[in-house]
Amino acid sequence: MTVTAAPSQTPEQGLDPEQRAAVLAPRGPVCVLAGAGTGKTRTITRRIAHLVRAEQVRAGQVLAVTFTARAAGEMRTRLRDLGVGGVQARTFHAAALRQLRYFWPRSVGGEVWPVLDNKMRFVGQAAQRADAPTTRESLRDLASEIEWAKACLVAPDAYAAAATKAQRDTPAPVEQVARVYDSYEQLKNRAEQLDFDDLLIHTAGALEGSIEVADEFRERYRCFVVDEFQDVTPLQHRLLSAWLGGRDDLTVVGDANQTIYSFAGASPSYLLEFPRRFPEAAVVRLVRDYRSTPQVVAAANTVIGAARGRAAGSRLRLEGQRPPGPAPDFAEHDDEPAEAAAVAEQIRDLVDDGVPAAEIAVLYRVNAQSEVYEQALADAGIAYQVRGGERFFQRTEVRNAIAALRTTAARVEGGPDGVVGQDVVTAVRAVLGEQGLTETPPPGGAADGAQRQRWESLRALAELAADLVESVPETTLGGFLAELNARAQAQHPPTVQGVTLASLHAAKGLEWDAVFLVGLIDGTLPIQHADGDDDAVEEERRLFYVGVTRARVHLRLSWALSRSAGGRRSRRRSRFLYGLVPEDHPAARKAGTGVDGGPKAKVAKAGCRVCGKVLSDPGAQKIGRCTEHPSDVDVDLLDALRAWRSNEAKQRSVPAYVVFTDATLVALAEQRPTDAKGLVTIPGIGASKLERYGDEVLTMVREHAG
């Protein structure tokens, strides 16, 4: 809802019954469970205005906190439009910094320590002391781990145990990260400087450690409002408790269905357990969605309705309030370039139909996915802007890789035009290997990991070289560099009125008339390293839900079965789409997988490849024959497969069975498949393992066939 009340209006005017109940609730604990698009900012600003106008509290006694400067600014603007000035609407960190500067002389003494502009210098020094990796990406991931630990109130000496318990995907062994964390704190404190987490820690400490400081603060601030309460970390909750000091004049607003920052320490438990902490709290549910059409709302309800293990307090079923609009559209494509081209074409149609480019967004799971859409939009002459990340060709790793390729081209005997065809691909991969490109992705650090994103960028360059050579076999190394330069030059359209390209995380809190959710395949959404962790998969589902609820009218969802043009179509659409794609839609597959609410396929039981008897024993199914039949295993091939598996497991630092089980290796050595179709008939080889290992396994089979 975008209606703005004039100062002459009462704050409760123009509200729906639930919003009005939240606004008019008496002073004291109030919990507003607000679904996406239900007018939560409108509701909490009206509540503050009501309390001030009713003289229940003075404007200067209200402290409203949220998570971004943009959201805090919007709050102040709305309050000003309501004729209420003087309310402190700030981020947690901005509020803490203001308070710390005031109380520092009494709580610490002397001049307040300055806030670090960039912590990387100290993180780098600490990493060197601990013999930890010191690449740019490693340091970013180490810094993120330190931030997670401080947000979770975990001291350096407790980090290893806490990270292990939380099953953190750390950028280095936990004991080594703990040493980096400890050294970082020592270096920073010795230099008498603060990082952003210290602002909250020291402010809470000042209030907890001095009755005089606490009394003065609590005399000033009597009423508290916290937005996005589902994203509160233990450290922020500690500060909030110190602010309250046992009082209960607190209004919180949040939506557990939009908890997408658990990797950074956020926990929805404070929101869900609010009524238990304050038994007398008024709890109001906002479910009327004023943002999206009923069609988009229905899709969002379907996505989150399939969530597992949801607490009762998080079950908000949205009710669309806008006029009907078009049904969500679904599309399956052969490859990513085809998907991107189709998206660009649809965007052109929307713009031609009068939808402003600034009201269109393309959302993806990781920033590395942006390049193909940047290129497709540039080719179509459509302006765009990349939010929450650099343009592909401006990324540090891409610029460094291109510089290294130019250096190699200058050193090549006979000149860069003497390297032609597949030799270009080989040369490019060799250079990118020196830059950090490996055969398999590295384990992620915080969030998805800076190293993983860097790896994806380098892989995109390698794929670009392969695709170019495949389409133009006479391509030279010089020609490839010219292609890179031409693509970089084409990626500087005006950012004003441009289509937004953004990751799903960066899109939180935003909305557009038209949203394209792209790259919806298993291994990307949910992200590959979430598999095997139910909580992580459910957070990925919530991230998808956030993406769906960004759309007001047009919602387009798509996926590609192959990364590159002409590649093997081995990908599987995201499991989150099952039950969402209508059965009669052209993109629907008639046989589902039976997971996540999808229709369960009727799969015929496997038969013995020797006698044809139906196999009911799992072990027999694994090897594809009755156990009483003699084995026709190729012993040399089996030995080669075992040696390869052992090496692969060591490189990935995982148990051997994670690569392939013994039964799968035996089945491979017996059945000796010759193509991808044969590989996937073997139990234990699905889409992700086919994509990761398929070429290597088939090569070994062919080598031993001769």
C-alpha cells in the first residue's frame, strides 16, 4: 500500500482491521506477524504516530531500529509525512554508535576508539600469524566467519566447538579459523579500533556494567520498535535486552517465512518465541497482501506451504487484495544462453507494452549467474543495472584473469593468432587454473563463499572460450581476447531506468511490477552445499519464497537443462517447482519425483539384466542383477575406478562413499555404460553426479574397453 496519510488524519484511518488492531494496541509488548506485501512499514509508523498523538509517549522517547539505512530513512520519511518528528529511526549499528560515543567517557574512559573503515588489514595479518590462506577471497570468508562468531556471541576460544556444532562450512579448519579470530581481536584492540560488531558489544556492555549509564539511557528511551525481527542475531538481541532493562514497551514486526540470513547468525526464534517471553503480548497477523496479484500470491502460498518443520507461528497464508493479473509463467530451456535470450525477449515485450524497465527485475541465486543475462540484455539493447554485485567484467577476479590471458598471449611463440581452436580452450584453462579455477568447486565459506563466487566467475570465462571455439572453430587466442573486449565494452548501458539484475538476497525488501526468477535448477536453488542439511534446504526454500513475493503483477520462472549451448541436458529443475508448475503446462513433466509435494512417478522396479527377474533386494538393484548370477566385472576397470575415487575424495576432503559407493563402482565395472543415458540407469548416479563425474567415468570405461 502506498497511500500516505496527511498530518491532519488520524493514524488509524485507511487501515484494514488487522493493521488497525496493531496500531491501536495499548502500550506494552506487541508482536506483528506481517507477511510479504501486507503493509508492515505503514503499520508500525502509524503505531508510533498513534502513541505520540495520544500522548502515551513523546516522540523523542521512541527508538525504532531496522536493518538497513534505506529502511530507516523510509521510516523517518513516513513519520514526517504523518506530522511526527523527533523519533529516532536508525539501524542497530547507527543507534549503537550514537549511544557509544555519548557514554564512552564514563564506560571506558578517554577518547572513543575510531571505527574501522576496512577490517581486512587486521584479518590479513591475523591469517599470516595462523598460517591460514591469505588470498583476497579467503580473507573475505575469514572476515565473514569472525562476523558470524561475534553476531552469535561466540568468543575466539569457543569458536571451534560452536562452528562444529553449527556445521559451519568454514574456509579453513575450525582450529585455524579460531586462531585467526583470536589474533584479529588482539591486533584490533592493540590498535584501539572498533569494528561494527564491537559497536553493539560495547554499547550492551556499557548498559549492563553501569547502573548510572543504564538509568540515563532508560530515562531517555521508553518505547522501542524493531522491524524485520526475524533477522535479529543473538548479539542484537542482547543489545535490545540491555536497552529494555526488564521493561516490556516493545513492538516487533517480522515474518519467519522470510528468514534468509541464518548463515550470518540470524534466528527467527526470537520472533516465534516472543509470546512466550511476554505472555501478555498482543499478537496481530497481517495476511492481506496489497503488493501482488492473487495469482502471484497463490504461487507464494504454494511455495511456502510445502515447507517442512514450520512452527505454527510462521504459518501465514497470504490473501491477495489486488485485481487479478496474468498467471505465473514457466519455461524450460535447453541451455543457459537460450534461457537468457528468451528472458531478454520477454523483457523487450514488457517494455514495449509500457512496463518501465526500472519496474522489471531478473533474480538469481548467486552473482556468478549474472553474466549471461548481462550479455543477453546488452545484445537486445536493454539498459540494466546490477544490484548487490559488480558487473561481470568489473569483478576483480575477471579483470585479473583477462590481464593474465593478455600476458600469456604476448608471450606465445608465433603470436596469439598462432593458437587456434581447441588449443585456445587449453591455453585459457591453463591460465585460469593459475588464477584459481579447479575441476570442482571449492567448499563455500560464509553465505555461499567468496571463493565459490570467484570460481564461478572463472568457470564462466572458461565456458565462454569453449563455446566460442565450438561455434567458430578457427577462433584464435587473439580472437578470444577481442571477444572479451567487445563484450566488456557492450556492458556499460545507463543504469537509470534499467532492468535490475540482483541475487535473491540482494532483492530482499524490494519489489517490481515484473520479476524473472531464473536458473531454477537443483544444485543452484537449493544451492549444492545445502543438500543433506534439512535446515539449509528449508532456508533455500524461504529464499525462493522471497523471490516470488517480489513480483507485483508479472512472474516468470525458468530453468535450463544445460549450462552451455549444445551441452548435455542433464540438469533437473528445482525441487521447489514441484506442485507449483500446473500439470497441463508445456513445461511440466508428466512424471514427478514425489518430493516436496510433487506428484510421485510410477517407477517400474528394475529387472535383472541377466534373467530379467524383478529385483526387490536393494543390493541387487544396485548392481543390476540377481546376486546368485556370477559377476562379469572388469577387474582392471574396477581398480581404475577405485583409484580415481580415492583421489577425488582426497581432493574434495570427503569420504570415498560420498563420491560413489562400492556398489555403484561394481555396477559401473560390470555394465560398462558408454554414454550419459547408460550412466543414469545405474543407481547412485543422478543429475549432479552425472554433471560432476560423467565425462571422467565414461573416459575410463572407453579406455578399458580397448
